[in-house]
Amino acid sequence: MIATVARRLGVFALSLVGASLAIFIICQALPGDPARILLGDGASAEQIAAKAHELGTDRPAIVRYLTWVAGMLRGDFGTSYASGVAVSGLIGPTLPVTGALAGFSLLVSVVIALPFGMLAALRRRRWEGVAVSAVAQVGMAIPAFWAGILLSILFGVVWRVLPPNGYIPLTTDPIGWARSLALPVLALALVQAAVLVRYVRSAFIDVLSEDYYRTARAVGWSRWGALLRHGVRNASLSLVTVLGLQLASILVGAIVIEQVFVLPGLGSLLLTYVRQKDVMVIQGVVMLLVLAVLLINALVEVSYVLIDPRLRTAER
Amino acid sequence: MSRLQLRLGLVLVALVAVMALVSVFWTPFDALYNTSFPRLRPPEWPNVLGTDRLGRDVFSRLLVGAQSCLVVGVISVGIATLLGVPAGIVTAQLPKAASEVVMRATDVAQAFPALLLAILLAGVFGGGTVTAMVAIGLAAVPQFIRIARAGALSVLASDYVLAARSCGSSRLTIARTHVLPNIAPLVGVQASVTFAMAILAEAALSYLGLGTQPPTPSWGSMLKDAQSVWYSSPLQAVWPGIAIALAVLGFNLLGDGLRDLLDPKLREVT
């Protein structure tokens, strides 16, 4: 068990090094000297050299990379070239927004997908099961941001029951916060649930053909009872993998959804600075998102051992 | 069921292809610059889907939008296939340790979803169709490496490859005459699914203003335009979305149908 976790941590650390190197190298390809761009065409060579020294861009790439990584380990993501503000100061306020959006979206998508996926598995030869599968297939094809636009028009503009866009912080007004997040969460969750339903269905179809399920049925458990008692834990092994992948695509989907609903999250921050081509902010935010994805993958692999005792004994 | 999926998928994909092809030669009105109609007209003859906020015919723009969708899909899937499949076949023949290193590298690469990679590249090189295609294609390479490697490993373990090897066939010959034809169906399924992903990613990027640039119409940027006029003409936000959903549905169904045809054992499960 400890060996698994240790090996997984090692792979995670190596992945982080690889990812940070990739991001840094891509960002180095930005044409033009930041100091020259900041000061404009009128600046003298001395001014540019002084500015480059101030920004640290006159140092060798390897030094800049190590400085960046060492800073990140302390929670310091560097300073924005354009605004001179600390990148971590820009990122900080966006985290609760994106965190809440992604977290609740994952939760809602699981709550929707689990019962419907199980229904689709149990009734796969009946019209109910086929209907759930068909709706899921269509749902997968819908871009989350289009779902967001439609929800916003319906609930925000036509029926006027929820705000069509905008964000209210939790500390200002908890009810307003929940209302401002309701539509974005629903938009992301519905589309993700469609993807998830297919995996839940196939995981539970596997369970239905297992001996333990047949035995449970034979000793008198109902179909749903046997599935809930014995199926969920067995199916969760493959579902956790999918959930990990889901969370990654929810994080990326959140970037776009934040634009639809004008939410001040990590995605909005990233896109603002992408338009300004501010490398320090871009590489900081992208690194944070990639870190989240890699961390989720690592946690998923470690969680296998927790879910399935068979994997624990196999290790010894 | 799988036949039905396959047929429906083929019909939808053909529909998008026909839209794109027709629009190369003919559209009801000029999709880019004809602003002679009243702005934000509701659907009425001759503007069957109405006009946008600049007075351009929405149906014509929808037809031309199919071009962006197909071009981005074809090029990005092409990049992913041309880079991923040879890399996967080579990886399958590497010693175990080297192969493991490549697979770990693809793990890291998979932590960069297409959209994130595209946004990163757009921040450095500027947004546009080319950046979008390259980013979407590169992001899909790891999956193609995995599929090709897994397929190649099972082919390389077969008796006929052993026979070919004992007859003195070179690695390249074996890869070309045995591995490639046998893994082609797998790659085809992956290509179809990746195509659907590419359409979604292109739409999202164009919506963000980092994909296809105006005045060239793309379904994603049409949705962006529609959002600014949703109080006066909400229908504008409906048509491009339906087009994206149908195209993605088509390629997903095609991929699913193909996979079921290839592997009848999966029919029950998927």
C-alpha cells in the first residue's frame, strides 16, 4: 500500500517537472522581448536593458525556469509583465469561483448520472433503457457553452427566475451566490452527466453478469437492492477512473462556461491575459490547471487501492 | 442497433459534408459581406433562418460554417494520426524500459486537454484557425500513440509476424504489411471520435474568439454573436448550436457503430 502511494507520488513529481518544462518552453517562444514591448518603440537601448534586468528576462532560460519553479513551490507565481501585479494575487480570488463551479458540477453530474445509468443498465432491452441511452448520446454532442447560453436565455431572459449572468460572492450574499452559480453548474453538469451515464451503464451491465449479483438475487435481494448492495462498490472502481477524467474536462469546460456567464474565475483570468499576451500570468494559470489534472489522476490511482481490497493483498 | 447507429452517423456526417461542399460553390446570399437585409430579421423568406446583427443571411453563414468545422476536423485528426500512429508502432517495438518512458510521457501530455493547449498556444502565437488545428491535433496525439501501440503489440505477438520475421522481413516491412492494415480499423474508430472532439473544441475556441476569425463564419463565433442579441432575437443562439450538436452526434455515432461492427463482443456493453 505504502509502496504504491510512494511510487505514484514519484511519477506525479516527474510528471510535474515534465509539464512545467513543456509550458515554460512553449511560453519562451513568444516573439519579441517583453521589456521592448512594455516600453514601446521610443525607448532607448539602456532603458530596455534596465527594464529587462528588472523583469529578469536578461538571465539565461535555465535560471528563469528554476526561479519560476522555486517560486511556485513557495506559492509565488511571479509578477505580471504588463500590470506589475503578483500573479498569485490575481489567481487567489478566482479559485473559489472556479472551485465551486467545478466541484458542484461534478457532484450534480454524478447525482444525475448514477440513477439514470443504473436504470439504463437494468432496463437495457426495454424502451426506458434505450431512451436513456439515446438522450445521453445526444447530450454528449451538445457543447456545454451552448447549453449555458440556452439555459441563460430560458431561465434568465424568458422566465426571469434566475440571473442570466454575473457572480455574487458567497460572503456578500449566500443565496445570491447559489442563484448566480445555479445555471453555470447545471450547464456543465448536464453535459458531463450525459458522458457519465454511458460509463455507469456499461459498468453496471458488467455487474449484472457477475456471479455475486446472481447469488444475491437468488437469496432474495431485489434487482435494485442487489445492485445497490453489491454493485456500486464493484462498479465504482471503473467509475472513479472516469470521474478523474471528468473532473479534468469539467475544469476545461469551466473556462468556457465562465465566459458565457461572466464569472470572475480562473478561466476568465487566463483569457484576459491571453489577449494581452502576458506570459507570466498565462504560464502560471496553465501550470495550476495542469497541476490540478495531474493531481486528480494521481489521487484516482491511489484510490483504487482504497476501494478494492484485492489490490492491497496483491501487493504484498 | 449498431447498424442503425452507423447509418444515422453516416447520414449526419454526409449532411455536414454536403453543406460544406455546396457552400464552396453556392450560398443563397453572400455569407461574409452582404449586409443589405434588415438587421436581426426573424426567419422569413428569403432569409429562412433570419439575419444576424449586421444584416447577413444566417442560413448562408451556417452553410459556410460547415467548412470551418470540417477543415479543422480533417487537419487536426490528420496531425494526430500522422504523428501518433507511427510513434505508437515504433513504441511497441522498443525495449520495455524505453516503451515505459514514452507511455509516461503520453500520460503527462494527456494532462493538457485540447482546449487548454489551444489557449496556451493562442496566448503565445496568437489565436486563429491554424493555432486551433495544431493544438487540437497535438492534444490528440497521445491517444493515437496508445491505440496504435496497443494494436501493434497484439499484432506483433501473432504467429504470422513470427513467420514473416523468420523469412527475413525487416521491421519496416512488417510494420507496413502486417501492423498497419490490422490496426487501421482501430485507428479509424479513434479518428471518428477525435473528429467529434475537434468540432467541439473548435466551436469553443471560436466562441472564445481564439479560433476561426471574423468575418469567416464558424458555428462557435456565430453563437458568440448571438449572445449579444439574445434579448431581441434568441433564435440566433439556436441554429449554430443545433449544427454543432448534429455534426458531433454524427461522428460519435459513426465511431460507436464502427467499433461495434469490428468487435461484436462489445455490442452488448456499449
